[in-house]
Amino acid sequence: MKKKVLFITGSINQTSQMHQIAALLPDYDCWFSQLFTDSGTINTVINHTPLLNSTILAGRFKTNSEAYLAKNGLQIDYAAKRNLYDLVVYCTDVLVPMRMRNVKTIWVQEGMTDKPTVVTKLVKALNLPPFYSGNTALNGSSNLCDVYCAASEGYRRQFIQNGTDARKIVVTGIPNYDNIAQHLNNDFPHSGYVMVATTDMRETYRYENRSAFIRSAVEIANGRQLLFKLHPNENFERAIREIKQHAPEGTMIYTEGDTNKMIANCCELITQYSTVVYVGIALGKKVHSWFNVKQLEKLAPIQNGGTSAQTIANLCRKFIAHSGPKAGFDAQAAMVEEVRFEITEELVLN
């Protein structure tokens, strides 16, 4: 029988990354589930209130993710009720149900983590479950998974500092942000504009003065053409109304489309708390962020020509094949073997 692997999904970005990894494991029985919990309290909130609809546990995120899975003909086992698994691949470690902790687990970084807040620090100080921080600041920092796949050495250091065992973390790059140069040759019809990529802060119960942000973007543009790309989780009607009120006539507004292509064609990028800032950094654009840009340059995902998914898939294979205790799997050594294999293969081909 084929070994079974469960991929935990969330946003479309997280879901598509998991799909890319699973596609490279055709000899395994791959299944998918939206992030879930076995907590009766949290499940009651999910099933009977809209309070968590702005998180990847429910609402639009779950609906869109499962529609993506169905469209691509992928197997769904929500909450892991149909099968027992040999490996679970997580897109976030802020919720790892107790019954899944006996299974081998790999965590794959999705993108940027949120800026720590007072609540984040309190959750960490009191050793509370990371979920209660209410954001992604502690994603990658729970130390609950067996192997951690980080986007860069900068993020590896961040996760270690936040409490994850250094021996578990390997720098693999991440599938959707490891080959940014490919977006330079595109069919997006506009170029030379100042681009603004917004964030769903208000939809996730965080304060934002959107009017002030728009006016700041107008000031940075200084008469140049503006293009706004709205976050897919935003209230589009409200956001469009605000842009039209505070930005010049003729400002372009997109609610969908390929964000990477839009960034590739811009002359300057303005962001708030958005992973797409790394696209701008990789392409050498002048970028603005509510994070420290110098720090972001250190954290930026490695560019490896789009090989991250294959590297992570190979780690999955090696971990499944590992016959000893989970804690005995040496992810660092597995990565060294991967590099040696690639070098040998290149020498043979050449």
C-alpha cells in the first residue's frame, strides 16, 4: 500500500504551495485538509459564529481552498477523519491537534510572519498556545513539528530565537517565492506605475487608518500613476470607495489578477504587512513597508530557480523512510545529502 501523506491547507497561497509539493510525490497517497482543531470550544465558535471567518480555519479561506482542491481533482479529508497518515505537512504550526502529534510532521513556511504585538509577547511569556496570539507572529515558533522548512537563513534565525529547536530547521526556500525572476516576462498591460499592495488588517480585527495610508501613498507617488492591488480577503466595496475618495482620478484598482506580474512592471512598491514585499526586493524595486526594509532584506526568501518544492518533497520521502524514532531524524544531514546528490547529478549530466 502507498504511504499516506496529509497536507494542511489555509489561504490560496498556502494551498498552492502544498499542491506543488504533493505533485512531486506521485508514489504516495496524498490527501488535503484545511487547518483544523480538535478543540470543542474553537469548533463551536467555527460552526456557530462568524468570529473566526477571517482566519484560515473557516469562512472565505476554507471555501476558496476547498474549491481549489476540487478544481484540481485533489483528495480531501477534512480534519483527518478518513485515514491514518504516515506524514502530515503543515502550513502553520499555531494549531497542531494532540492526536496528530504522534505522526511525523513537517512544517513549511508560507511567507512573511506578522509583527509581534503585546498580545504575542504575553502569549509567549505565559507559554500559551500560539493560536491565542491572534496573528501569524508565532508561526514557525511552536517547536511542535518534527522538521521546519524555512524560507531563508534570516527566518531560520528568527524561529530559533522564538523557541524552535535549531536542529529541526532547514533552509529550503518556499515554492511560491523562490523564482521571482520568472515574472519579469509577462503580459500585464501596464508598466511604470507606483504600486500599492494592501493588507487585510481590518478584516482580521487589527486597527488601520486606511485613509491616512492612501494619502501617504499618494504623497510617495508624487504625481506618478498609482495602481492599488487589494488583498483577496478585504472588503472590496469599502476599500474601493476609500481609494476613490483619497487618491487621484485615474488611479487603477485591481481586486484580482497576478500580483507578481503587477509588481514586476511597477517602478516602486508600497506595502503594509504583506509577503509580496519580497517580490519587490527580489526584483530590485524600491520598496516601502511597515516593517524595517533592511531587516526584510535579511529575511527575504532564497532564490533557487523554483526548486524548493522538490527539495521539500525529497525531505518528505526521507522522513517517511526514516525507521527510527521521530526525534532521531536528522533534517540537517538530509539536506546535506540533497546538496551532494544535486552536485553529483550535475557533474554526471555535464
